[in-house]
Amino acid sequence: MTDDLFRSDAYLRECEARFVRIHEDGIVLDRTVFYPLGGGQAGDSGRLALPDGREIAIADTRKAKDAEGRPTDEILHVPAPEQAPLLSALKPGDTVTARIDWERRHKLMRFHTATHLLCHLVPQPVNGCSITPDYARLDFHMTEPLDKEALTAGLIRLVEAGHPLVVGAITDAELDANPALVKSMSVQPPRGTGTVRTIRIGSEAESIDFQPCGGTHVANTREIGTVVVTKIEKKSANSRRVVLGWAV
Ligand SMILES: [Zn+2]
């Protein structure tokens, strides 16, 4: 398995790691700061620096899949095109420096955290989610219309309040006993270890949002900065799409 350092510290920009092997879809390291596509959040891009100083450009990050198509504990660093000559220089046990494109990742963390604030403003269940560096969108299972200006004002208020984020964990049994904690109908929390990672915004006494989530977030809502609702679409009779963008 790959030790996923971003789960305990989303602010790590680089780490030393050992090269394990090349999978047909990407490079496997023993540990990494690269977040693999999942939970609606895009995979990281960046570079792997070789011992001789040369760098392999990484275009995307994915979870490896087993024969049945289920994700495994291995993380695949997907090389950009034309990196083959550098790949052949890698030998098992080689130490590389894995470095993410931090500017891009920080945008993903800010948007991702903003989607949790949207879950506070719109209590209906989520049935779709996509977080990219340029926009984020959440689909809510609902029939009522939503007000773009009111949602943007709500976001700005929550961002400016400077609510802290706290990473925690609950057991699978606790989650089973509280199914309402899972706000997404499309993304199931990552299980398998007996506990599920949780993200709380605000304090236990004044909780803004609390839900299982395996993604990367900023430490305080103020760090989200100037996010606005750019569009609200009626995706279907019982689905409303909220699109977030950067204020210009
Ligand atoms: Zn999250």
C-alpha cells in the first residue's frame, strides 16, 4: 500500500519516497503527498525529482484498481506524455522527491472546503460533486429553486467568520448508527479500516458542518478567500446544480 501523507497533513507540498514499481497506469511509491482522484476532488499533478536531479512530470493521480475494478490502497502517479526515457531510469528502492503543484492543490483545498459550507447553506442531500482548480459544482437532490445571490452572501459570511476545520474519526458502527451524517448520495465514505475520517467545520458546540470525508481541506474557512456562486442550474426535475468560481 501507499502511505497517504496528505490525509494527516493536507499542507505537505513534498516528501521523500521510495520508488516501488511501475504499474501500467502509473508510478507506485511507498508514500506520497499526491491526492488521488476521489470523492469528487481532482487528482494532483506535480513532479517526481530523481536522485540525479532530473524530473518526471506527473499529470494526474489515481487509485489503483483490482481485477474487479475496486480501488486498492496503492496510489498511481500518472506520468505526463513523453516521460518514458525517465521512467526507465527508475530502479526499485530509488529515493525520489515527490512534489505537488501546490498552487493548483491549494485551489482544490479552498473549493473543497467551500463545498462543505454549501452543505450547511443547502441542507438537502448531495447527488453529485466535482472539484477542479477552476470551478467546483455540487448537485443537490431537491425541487425548490435556489437563490444565487443569497448563497454567495451566505458563503462570504461563513468564510469571513473564520471557522476552524477539525479532522476526526468515527467508527463504522457509529456511522451506521447515524446514516444522516452522510450527505452525499453519490460518494460513499471510505471504509475498510474500521474507522471513517470526519471533517468538522466550527466547534462541537457550534457545528457548521460535520461529515465523513477523505479529501483535502484548508485549516480555517477564512483561507477559502473570494469564492462566489457563478451559476445555478436546474439539472433535472429533482436536481439543482450549484457552480462555484473565483471572484474576479
Ligand atoms: Zn471534504
